Amino acid sequence: MEALQSQNITTILKEYDQKILDFDYRALPDGLLFGKLGLLLYFLSNYQINKNDQYLNKVITILEEVFENCSLQKEDNVYALPTLSKGMTGLGIILDLLKKDGLLDDDFDDQIHEIGEIIFEQSVKMLKEDNYTFFDGPIGNLYYFNTIKNEKYSNGIVDILYDECISKPIPFENKLNDSFADGINLGFNYGYLSIVNNLLSLPVITEKAKYIIDSCMNFIISNFDIHEIENAKIYKPYNYKGTPDLLKPFHNNRLCWCNSDLSFSYLLYKAGEILENEKYTKMAHELGMETTKRKVMANTGIELIHYCHGTSGLVQLYHEVNQRDSQPEYKESKDFWLKRSQEILENELDQPFSKQDSSLIFGKIGALITLNDNIDKTKYLKFLL
């Protein structure tokens, strides 16, 4: 991503960096999205761009604390859950990054193998329980197996997804007793976008994977529920509930990373490129360009800097789509949300860094990684891309 235009952003990032270095994180849970491992990711990404040992010391200290809590079987230890958000999958992602950065020796190989076995067994269980989510389910685990190139476990999950896909007229219905996630969800966290995104990242995209991808994409495209707000079209609901004969769409007008026409446009660009499908690429352009008309609260719902549903996630997504389809409107939208991100950070500089701020996707940590042009997001935030 190109350098930010304002000279103030460097000073702002440095001030927040010092806040994070001084932050007492001991009361945080251990997980990746809401806790210590998210801070570790921040320190690791900053260490790689400046080799300052204060970041490395933080990485080592946090990792030791996380492992100690596992050995003591503390309530929020990451071994208690087989998920990316709060559990051992998030730890596995961090260990893989540390190993690739040359900061982890082979002594951890047995532990990494053991983690993989447990995660796969629990993934099978979650899939049987109609859990098709990313952060707190088996699709996040599929991402992990793709990342470490464990084709055995990746293909094992694909086989289960394929069986579900061919056995039901509308597959992958979440049944989690969660009013937002349940149903045929079309987002990056809870449903179809997440499934497709991670199937596109398989080491080898099999015929079964292609079948699932096309089934999910065709369902979304065939079930657009287009409405217009403030002179901009919104195509995709966040989910559908009901029976195959009578599906009811549920809308959220928010423009965001997790669930929006922009996230679908990004996925269409990826699918079109990887699968060489011109239909997907053409539709990606149509939807993506329409999102650039959305700048007001009524059709964006954006007021925070969060990566998941705030300004920083939009900065990254517009950067990614512009990399695939160089359009001035995408560049202008990225710059618009970049400026808004800077304004939010600047306005909140005098506030103490809080537990909420320490969240990777619902706080400032992911935003600060995103807005630092020296950090390679395709590496350190790969699981969000």
C-alpha cells in the first residue's frame, strides 16, 4: 500500500505504539482476536520492520505466558478451544509466523503436530453440529491447515463440506442458537464468503472444492435482494432464513470487511483470477464500483476504526480490489477511508489505551497494523485476506 499522504500519520502511529508498549495486558484473555496473541502479532509485525528488541522481548514474554497458562489449564487458556478467535488455532497461526520468521526452532514441531490433530478432530465435530463459521469454527481451521500445507486435514474438511453441498438444496446453514449467525449466512466470518475464500486458498483446488465454490457463488448471485439507499445500490443481504421454497433476506446496510458488497466484490475478483472465470471478474467490477458511491452513515453504518466493521478494514479491502482492478474510484474510496481513519485516531489520542482497543478486529490493534505501510498485511493479516 502506498505511503499515507499526511505527515501526521507517522507521529500518530508512534504515539499509539508507545501506548501499546506501555499497556498492562495481564488481564486480557490469551486468544488471537481479543487478547494477548493479538498483541503478540502487533509486536511481531513491528519487530520485523525495525528489529527493535523491545518488540521481540514482548513477543517472547507473551508466548511464554500463553504456554504457562496452558500448562496450568487456566480458564481462558488457548488449549481449551479449537478455534482461531480464542483458541489453539490462533496459537497455531502465531507459531507458524514465528517459524517462518526464524524465531522458533524445531523443538516446537511435535507440539504443532499435536495441535493439528486436535484441531482437525474438533473441526469434524463442529461441522456435524452445523457450525460453518470462520473465527469460532471449522472454516478458520481450514485456513490454518491451508497455511501449514497439511493437505490431509484440508482435504478432510473439504470432503465433509462437499457431502453437505451435494446432499442439501441449500447447504451450510448455521444452527448455533445465534440470531445473527444462524441461517444461510453470506459473510466472511459466519458463512459462504468464508467458505469460498478458504477453498480458494487450498494448496490444490480440487474438483470438489470447485463445485462448492460455484454452488456458494451461484446461490449468492441468484438471490440478490437489491435495494437503493442514498443513491447507491446494495445487492447482498447478510443472510437468509427459512425454507428452500421461502427464504427471507435479512439486511444490514453496513459497508465493512466482514459482510458487505465490498467484501463480496473482493472475493469475486479473487475467484475470477484464480479460477479464470470472467463472469466473476465482471460482476466484481459492477459491485465494487457501486460501493464507491457509499460514503454516508445511512448506507455505510461506519463510525469506528475497527478492522471488522470499521474504516481500517475498508482501507485494506479497497487497496486489495484496486490491486486487481486499477480504478480511480477505488483509489479515491481508499483515500477517503484512510483520511477518516486518521481523523478517528487523532481524535482519540488523548484517551487511555483500553482493553477494547487491544482487540485485533474490534479495537485498534488490527487498524494500526493496517495503516502502517511498512508492514506486510498479506503476511501478518493473511487470515483476514
